[in-house]
Amino acid sequence: MLLLRSLLLLPALLLALLQVRVEAGRPLKVLGLFPHPGVSHFHFFQPLMQALAEAGHDVHVVSHFPLKNPTVRYKDYPLTGMDKLTNSVDLKMFDNRAFYTLYFEFFMLYEWGKQACNLTLRSDALHEVLRRRAGYYDVIIVEQFNSDCMMGVAHQLQAPVIALSSSAMMPWYFENMGVPIIPSYIPCLFLGQSQDMNFVGRFANWITFHSFNLMYKMFSIPAADALVQYKFGHETPSVGKLAKNTSVFFVNQHYALSGPKPLPPNVIELGGLHIQKAKPLSDELQRLLDNAEHGVIVISWGSMIRANSLSADKRDGIVRAATRLRQQVIWKWENETLPNKPPNMHVMEWLPQRDILCHPNVKVFMTHAGLMGSTEAAYCGVPVVATPMYGDQFLNAAALVQRRMGVLLHYEDINENTVMRAIRRALDPKHMQAAKLVSHSFNHRPLESMRKALWWVEHVAHTNGNPLLKPSSVEMSRFVYYSLDCYLALGLILGIVIGSWIILIRSCCGKRPDRKTKKD
């Protein structure tokens, strides 16, 4: 009888498996929403969207950075009307910084988020996307950075959401994903410490984590709610609540560089996702690198900072230090000319940074410690001189120093002698050895980053967001999450027990006869 039932069920089981295979094999409809105008952020997002299109999925991308030659299944919906953050940071703004500057950075991010939200919601690009019916897209990929505005769009389209962060997670997303906030050793992005902190550092880290979390709830979420509800109606849930429905969070981190963290399975480290196969260098660069007898030092402060906005004193300090070096120096410099440039210094407006850093003759990388450059240094195993300027750069620099592959040079301290000391320290073989150790751990993984990302995108789409990934802690109040109710109950019980003993002892002592009174 049991065998007969099994034979009867077999056709139904085979049909179900066939349906699953057909469903899992069909091309997905993927929407990418990237309203922030930072090109360095998009450098992390675009390779994933490109890889999805090359894997046969239909990919629609709303961003400020349309591709010149997109693949067949990759369609851009360009955003216009907002300045792109490329070569836009003037270094003079860092000449006089105070300890409270990080709070100004929060409000700068807040303003950027509000402007990007408003522009995107009113854009023709989003209007075209919203013409699709709810459920048209299988999965929506959004940047979660300084605003949850796009969660309102995802709510209208009724599709599971995957979040991307081109940096370490912002402090306000820990709770949304069920990631424990442990300020004793997990550094807050804005403060810029490593996992090794003294008491003062841990106290400041605790304050920063919770104050920034509170400010985001007080300012950023209401601002996004106002814009989203104006667009879609007041019945639209708060974006703060919608953000808790994020299925999976891809973060541009890896333990080899940033240190191990207790992450739930819905938060996936994909550090180095943007690093693609090496491309041939120009003949000029190839000759320069190959023929550098004593090696090469590369100076690059990323896509947003204008190196030529350096003060004359700091610029001349770097130039004079270069004249004392035996190495060739390649500097990403936006002007064609550089005053007093020595013969061993070569200035270029743009550098194929990843391909240069992996050349065996590169000895030191002078960087602002942006995460893309720091990741490439870790990937190639190159020691760095880190000069952080703003944002997560302090966090990245601290991680590089803790890993012993980096030397810290404060921007305020740049002069000929400090640059020379920093470079000489970075040239010490122990730093190269540490960099190679980081590189080995960074590159040897069970599954390559892009394949891992593609698997998770397809998994989220095919399981409609896989609700099993969502930790219960996401819906808990902080009072319950930190077991403060249990501590309170325990305190009450102990109070009752101790109070009862005190009352009992006092009552027993109060009944003892007064011997002196009896004698009288």
C-alpha cells in the first residue's frame, strides 16, 4: 500500500520540481534605484547590475550615471538636474576641523538625501518605471545610505528589496537588519576607530552610534516620509517601517580589512565586488612601471577630491618630498602642470587605479582611504599611507593601520618631513608582509563575490524575499531587545526579597525585651 501511494505521488512531485526549475531558470526583471549622485558609490553598484544583465536578466537602472555602451538587457533611466559628486570636494574645507565636524557631516548627508529623494520622485525616469504594474519586477535593488526614500517606490511596485551599501553599514541600518550594536568593539562609521579601542574611544563610540541613530529617526525619516507621502498618498507607510522589510543587505566590507563582526545571514559582505579582471595599461604607464628600478609610489585621493585644491604649502611639501625619493611617483592631479615638479614625478588626470596597484613594482599607495581604493590596496597587497578627509575614510584608515599595512598621515600635518617619514615607514618590509597577509585572506574565499551576489539576488527573487531570513529582533523595541524588561523584573524581585528580609529583621529586633527597663 505504501509503495502504491508513493508511485501515485511521484508524477505530482516530478511536476512540482519541473515547475520550480522553470521558475528558477526564467529571466528576472530587476530594478535598480540609485538616487545618490556619488560616482564612487555607483562604482560598487554598477558591476552587479551589469553582471545581472550578462547573466540573462532584464535590468532597469535609475541613476545619474547611464552607461555609454550598455549590454542588450541593461536599460538606463537617467536622472538629471543634480550635480554629480565628481572632483567636487575642495581640500581647503579640511584646513580647520573640530571634533564636532562629524555632526556637520550628518546634516550634509541629510540634505543630500532630501534633495536626491525630491528630484528622483519628480523625475521622468521614475515616472517611466512606475508605469509598470505592481509585481512587474521580481526584485528591487536600492542603495541604503542617507535616505530610505526609495523604499516608498518599492512599496508601490510590490517587490522584495535588496539593499546595497558602498561603505560600512550606516548606524541606523543595524536595527533594521537585526545586526547587534556592540560599541565596545564595532566602530561607528562616522567616528573612525579600529576595533581596538580604549575606554575613551569606546565611550565616544557608544555616544556616536546612538546619537546618529536617533538623529536619523528625528530628521531623515520624517523628511523622506513627507516627500513620499506627498507623491503616493498619506496612506503610504513610513519609510522607516518599510526599511525593516529589506530582505538582504549587501555591504562593501570583508573581515580581512575591516575585522570580523557578528552578522545575521541576511547581511552579506561583498567587499571587492567592484574589482574586475585586469585591463591592459597604456604603453606609457606600462613602460613607467616596468622600468622603475626602485619601485613606484602612487598618490590618488579618489574621484571626489580635487587634489589641485591643495594649499601651496602642502602641495610643495609633497613635491619636495618626492625629490628626495629614489622611487618614481605617479600622482592623480587634475591639472596638466604642477609647479616645481621633479623628474621622478608624473602627474595624470585619471589613473586606472586597480591595474596600477597590482603591478609588482608598486611599493606604496598614498590614499585618502576611500573604501574603493582601500579595498583595491587590500586586494593587491600594497602598503598605504592613509590621509583620511571625511566620512568613512577615518574608519577605513584605522582598519588599515590596525592591520599593520597602513601608516596614518593626518591632512593637517602634511609637509615635506611628515610625508618623508610616512613613506619611509610604509616602505618597511613588515608593512609589505602585513599587506600580503591581508591580500591572501581577502582573495581566498569559498565563493567569488560576484557569483555570491548573483546567487543571492536570484534566491531573493525566487523566494519572494525569503521571509525566513528576517530576524525577530527587527520588530522588537530596544527596551525588549536589550532585555531591559528582564533586568527590571530581576531588580524588582531582588528589591522585594531584600526589602522583605529588612522588614523581617527589623520586626524581630523590635520585639526583643528592653532589659534595662525590666531591672528598673
